Amino acid sequence: MPSFDIVSEVNLVEVRNAVDQASKEVATRYDFKGSSARLELTEKVVTLYGDSEFQIEQVKDILVNKLAKRGLDVRCLDYGKLESVGGNKAKQVITVKEGIETELAKKITRMIKDSKVKVQASIQGESVRVSGAKRDVLQEVIAMMKKEVTDFPLQFNNFRD
């Protein structure tokens, strides 16, 4: 019985490389000379520091640009609230989301069941396994998911015949 998994994975090595490149650009840019603008990466959390909200937005634009150039989907970023840190300094925490949350997984399985396609969908941890009788119906489900779920990056892997 053919099956595949719907997952959401992020290459953390590429995230680290993008953060390193963005840090180098921030350190060498003329408009950031003498400021406290910088980026820090810990596990799956990127923290942006700057002198003002405008500067934080500039650093965020650089980071998003570097992530996109490395082929990473920027929809996996969860932007935290912009915080004021002592004096006129500011910081923002950006979390890299990985895995499908249970709420989204339930929504995906409900969409598959409501579509009346003859497949079974089951939640397995942070992924959704879809199995069906024919390869064609699985490809229909993949096309439907690409069209319907636009707010979160999904990958389709582990395709078995």
C-alpha cells in the first residue's frame, strides 16, 4: 500500500550559515558602525539586537534575505514581540519552527477526510502519514496540500510504493 509523510523540516546547518552571513554583513555595513546591532543563534532561536526598532527591522531584512538565498522557507520563522531592553536598545526573538504542531496536523487530516479522496491519514508525532491504494490518489493529496496550506512550509517525503 503506497504511503508518504507530510512533514515540516528545517536544515539547521543552513540556518546557522545564514545567521553567520547576516552577522558578517551587519558587522561590515556602514550604517551599523558604532551601534549594538547583532544576531545571536542558540538552538532554534535567533535573537536580534539593535539600537532602535528601525535597526531591528533592517537586521531582520538581512536575515530573511540570507535565509531565502540559502533555500530556506521563511514561513518557518515565528517572530516574537519587539522588546525594549534598557535605555534605547531593542531586541526581538525569532523562533525557527520545526515539525507539524498537533493543531495543524488535525486540520490537515480533517482536510484530507473532507476531500473524499480514498486515503487514510494518521498523525504520527510531528508528521502526518497518508496511505492509499494507488499512487495517483496520493499525488492528488500532495497537490491539494500544496494548494490549501499556504501559511506553513510542508515537505512530502518517505514516499513508498
